[in-house]
Amino acid sequence: MSRRILTALALLLICAGAVRATEAWRDADCSYRRAITIDNSNMGSTTLSNFTVLVKITDTHQIDKDKIADGQYTFWDSSGNELDFENEAYSEGANYVNMETWVETQSLNGDGNSATDDTIWIYYSHSGGDQDDGTGAWDADGNWRAVWHLSDSSGGADDSTSNSNDLSESGTVNYSQTGQIADAVDLPGTDDYLSRADDADFDFAAGFSLHAWAEPDATDAATRIFYRYDATSMDGYFLAQSPTHTGYWRFTVLYSPTYDGCYSDAAPTGSWEHVVGVREADGTLKMYCDGSVQADTGSKAGAIDTNGVFYVGCDFVQASDYNGSLDELRVSGTARSADWIAFEHANGGGEADNELTVAAEESKPAAGGAVPQLMHQYRLRRSG
């Protein structure tokens, strides 16, 4: 068969195979929208329920600043569910907006097949004012005990969950530092820390997880990110740079009169790293760095019920002070899965595109309803 005939056949098949898929216009109060595709290649094989995704919009996406205002937008999934969101950062450039917003999805498919990537939509030019839900972006999961973005301008660190576990500052805490995600705090390393008074939210019946983005200035020091300890029962836990494996990351659970700990397989790099300590319900401890598990060790099962201050940046006697920057600190009352942590790392900046693809702008149809989208599906078979 000639090349000309094959070319003509291909064009006919393309036209014949073009199908029209529609996505209903969900928010009548908004004039514009964009589809945001969430890449599931770093999710493993499980479905992630109530995962709060970081949606990062930059100049390259060219959302005209005259069409959008801070908080005046909504998010929807392909099933027609409006999604809670919390806006962490918003700014306007010469022509376009930049924003970093947390959006709580209902479920994310984790089969690693790009054909089944999930899509959500941002609708903007909202006529009804600020739609930011605040704590709603973190509460449906039911497991977050605290989420600290550390983007506060001064005076402590606010908890983004409805638990209101805000942190108080002691010493010198440098706010509005450049973070992994929006702003962060920097601790100089001498009697400088954040803390929360004794609170049952930091007791755990079984599994739990401690999450942080950390950029230490000193990579060979025994310093603490999280620390909670009961001097009477001698029970507690911490996530830190190791005092015994010099500088390595360490996750430890303390039991009177002993302890169990696990270590990363490399020392901190001095650049931003995603560090997570997980205690499984059976007592197993896991240490994750940049989305991958690096240590796994057996431990004692049972409740972790301590009476004591929850510290960020030091231990229970205000020593072993952390020196460096911290961002996106979180405490979960469940043992997060390997798939959850891998995607948390990738979406939080471990991948350059945050695992998102933002599509071109669509305008609201004059009569409302659906917006047609051409999707070409064809297969060319050569015969003869």
C-alpha cells in the first residue's frame, strides 16, 4: 500500500475515532476553569483516601491575575464533588498569579497507569468571595493530630486541623524563611524551639507517624525535630538526627526502661529532605527519607501514653537543639503506608512538577452545562 494511501487512511481514522467527552460545568459562580491531572506513578498500587494534595500554580500556567483573586476559586473532582481546600500562599506577578493550595481529594487511584490518572478542576473568577475552607482540607481523613505549615509571619505556628494544636515559640524563631513549600521557620540552634503543652492528641493507642521537611545547617549533630517524653513513666518518642549514628536520621520509641530505634542509611545532606518516622500497630518502626523506607526494625507494641510537652526543635530538657530550617511538620494518629509517604514526598516537591499537569483555560459556556473536549482515540493498522 502506498504512503499516500496510508496517510489518507490515517486521517480518516483520526476523524472517525475522534470522540467528544464532556465534563459538566460544576460551579455556576465561576467563569473559568482548568483541569489538573494528578500523576499516579509515585503512588504504588493502592488507592489513597482523603489525601490532601498540594496544588502549585506558577507563572508558567498563565492564570491571568485579572481573572482570579486570593481564595476566590473552588475545586471539584470528576464525580462532581466540591473539594475542601486551604490556601497557604498566594501572590500576583506582573501578569499572572502564583499559589500553593492544599486540596483534600476523596480518593486517588494508585495503579501507576497514566490512563487512569485522576483529574480535579480549579474553577476561578468566583463571584461569591473567599471560598477557603481552612481546617476542612485536613479533617475528613480523621487521622491528622496536627499539621503545621510554618508559613506564619511571627508568634508561633498555627495548626491547620480543627484540633487547634498551635505551637508556642521560645527563644529566637526566624519566620518567613524560604521553605520547601511556601515559607518555613529557621531555628538558630541555641535555646530556640517551638512547643505544645501536654495534650492527649499526642498519645497513641497503636500506630502513628511523624512527618517533616528538614534542612539542617549542621549535618553531624545530635539534634531533635520532634520530642515527647514522660520523665515519670520514661515513655516517649522522637524524630531526630542521631546521637549514636552521628548525624543520621533516627526514629525512636522509648519504653521504661529501654527503647527501640531505627536509622536512615545516610546522613542528612544539608538540603531539604522529607523525613518520616512510622510506628506500625504491631510495634514495627520504619524510617523513611525522601519517599523511600531506609530502615525497618521490630519493637514493642502497645499504647504510647505520655504526660509531657510536645517539643519541636529540642528535647525534654531543652537541649539537643535543632539548627536549621523546618517546614510542613505533621503528626498522624495512624501508621501511614509506604504508598502514602512516597506520594507525599513526590507531590511536596520531590518531583519538579509536584506530580501535576495543569491544562489550558476553559471558559464557561454561554448557556451553562458541559464543555466539549476532543479526545482522539485511534489505531492505525497496516495491511497489504
